[in-house]
Amino acid sequence: MDKELATALFESLASGVRLDVFRLLVKHAPTGLVAGEIAARLDIPSTNLSFHLKAMTHAGLVNVTQEGRYQRYRANLAVMQALIDYLTAECCNGNPEKCFDAGSAST
């Protein structure tokens, strides 16, 4: 991952709505949710949600597949893992496994 892609991913997540959508899709991985389910669960108007989903899809944070009349959205977990790896690659002089215990991270 390069700095330009990492920046684009962070810009895409720099919205409370998009962060909520991504976290919801992570929760429902790997099956994902159709747009109407996302809108209902997060109480977001469909037109507003459509705008956010388009931006997230364009950035590569979510994948979308057509299922008849519906579009199913899934979190792109590989991209998120690549972003995490990019952020921690230089941790502890290039040995991120020495830096922290993933289980001890606070929320």
C-alpha cells in the first residue's frame, strides 16, 4: 500500500456515517448486507446512504455485487488489513509483532 491509497482510505472513513456503515458491514462479514438493510439498521435515508456507499466503493473499502434488484455490500477486509499493516509496518523498528499485544487494545 502506498501513502496515496492510505490517504484516500482515511478520507473515505472520515465521516461518522461511513464509519458506522463499515463497522456494520464488518459485523456482517462475509455475507454483507443489501443497501436497504444497511439503511434500516442505521436509520439513514436511502438517498443519503447511497452517496456514502458510492464513495466507500470508489475508495475500495466496500465491494458491491448485484443480486437481482438489490445490491449487496461487503466490507473489503483485505484492504482494511493492508491499511493496518501499512500503519504498523515500521513499528518497533520494523518488528510490529514486538510493539503490542493485539488483544490489549482498548476501544
